[in-house]
Amino acid sequence: MTFIEERESLRGSDSERLPVGEVVVTHESTARDFLGRRYEKRLVQVGDESDREPMLRQYHLERANQFETMLMHNRHWGATHLGDEKHGEDPKKLYIDPHNLAAVDLYLEDGRPTQMYEWGHQMMQAVALEPLQNLGKGGRFLSLGHLDRRTSERFMYMLDGIGLRSRQHIYSELLVQQALQTPGDTLRIISLGSGASVPNIEASQKIEKQVGKGVDWRFFDIDSNALFRAQQMTSTAGLELSTFDFGPFSADPEKHGFAGRSYIEARNAVENESLDAVDALGLWEYLEPNQAKMFLKMMYKKLKPGAPMIISNMRSKRPHPLYHEIAVGWPEVIMRSDEDLLDIVQAAEIPLEQVRLTTPQDGVYVVMEIRKP
């Protein structure tokens, strides 16, 4: 049974629809991979905006299935991409193969660029994820300042959008649980590759409301514009107990306030066993295996006993991988299996018994916790 089939079987009627953002565990066990390695595994159902219109969601799923089949049988179709100067292309322009019917359907309407096409020019920028994660308020960084109906519908029903929101809600759920277990009134958390901070804001709001605690955040992202946008968003999020450190200011007038800082700088930013959590929600899947191993070695020692590192990765067995790679054209993501993740943890000499993998019903991402004993 696929994750999509599991999802539909779990929902007996519309009245059983989960509230948006709620995470319900449907299966939990100690698992073994094909090498016999033991780790904890969960399957969860996550309430999403797309659940409100199941027929429309099914329509978009079936269209994506059709395009995935087309892409499989037309490997000569070019992938959507931002221009490469090495090939004489404009690096600020989004290139779409006119033969690639899946990409044309996504980015154009009657041959004319849509707001989705404008969004495509933001790929590889952290702000590009914001409108998919933040449907109600999304699009603030596009020229219209909001999402038009067609683009909003695509973001709502694309599996990439559903998957991004699922991992965000799972992340929030994990941090709420950590807040309940953590003494004191404030959690100290470092977010690496923090981007525009949408998941961090949701987690802070839930922790403040449900637990009555705040979070002392330190954000690390080399994209100074992402930190600037994160500062804008956190300042209007209505948070009263949480604080945010975006790093040093920049002397470069072309940068928006903050200088940007690499996740590697976190190595010397805090003392060992001082953090209540470390997250790399949007960073991990861009690291090569050796980089990921060194990342774990660097940051695992910063956790307090009982604290988690929270990482996500796009699954190699996700639905519609070609649609993601060739139609959407999002570059450089390293898709991984559960075994790939365990290989990296084992190479970092961390006991696999400390690992728990959570996969939502959409099957796009897995969220990995590595808890320090």
C-alpha cells in the first residue's frame, strides 16, 4: 500500500479530517533495516489545508501522476532551471523546455508566464519555500504581495507543498514535546540553514500557547536576504516569550541588514551540552554524505543530554520524483532512503538506537530525530 492509499484509508469520512497542523501517529515500532540495524520508526497523519477539498486534491494528484508517467517516457525533455552562465544562459532567467508539457502546465497559462513563473526565479533562495509553507499569508515576497488563485491552488495541492507543510508540523510537534520535558521557561535552540523561519515561527507559537515557554533562537544561514525576511516575519508573528538572534550586521550596503553566517560557524558559537535542540530542517539534504557526517560530529556534542537534533530529508522513494526534478526543477536536493540516513549516523559514530524516523502519509520527506542519551 502506498502512503497516499494509507492516507485515504485512514480518513473514513470528511468529519474525521484532522485540524490543520495536527499530527497523529498511525504506526510506531522498533524497526530493522536490511542490515539488521535497529532504530525507531513512526508513520503519522498530518492535517493539511488540502484536506478541505478532497476531490480537488485527488484531481491534482491524478494530473501529477499523469505528468510523472509522461516524464518517465520522455527523458529527452529538458528540466526547468535557472540559467547557467557556463552555457551562455542568463543566471537570472528561468528556462522552461517548451516540449516539457509538465513544466509548461505548471509555469505557463496559454503560453504566458504566470505568478508561478515569477516564483520559479526564486528557486534556491530560502524565501521560495515561504508561500508553500504559509498558504494563508504566502506570496508576500512576490511582486503582487500575495498569491493569485491559480498559484495558490498549485501550492496547496502539489505534493511538494503538502510535504513541506507536513515536515513543518512534525517539527513543531517534536519541539512542543521537547518543551514539555525541558526544565525552565526557555528553550535554547540553534537553527542551521534557517531560511525564512516559517517552521521556527510555528513552533514558537505552539510552544508559547501550549506550554507557556519561550525559545531563544540562534539562526544560521549564508543567505543574508533570508535572515532579513526572517526578521521581518518574526517581528510580526505576535510572539511574546521568544527571542531571535540573526547574527552580525553587514557593512555591505547591498545586503539587507544581516551579514549571513554559515552553519559551520555554529561550531564555536555555543559551548558543548548547552542546547535543548538543534535543527537542520532545510539544510541536511544539500550536504554530501561526508559533509553530513562531519555536521553530526560537530553539532551532536552541543546537545544537552536528552535533547534532539532534528533533520529532514526528501525521500528517494517519494511520489513524483521526476515531477520535482524535471517539471518544478528544484536543484541539488540529495534524496535519501532510511538506510542512507542510518549510514551517515553510523559513520558519525552515533548509536542508531538514538534515531527515530517519522514519515508522514504524503511520503515526500522523512524527519529524523537523533536524541542524545
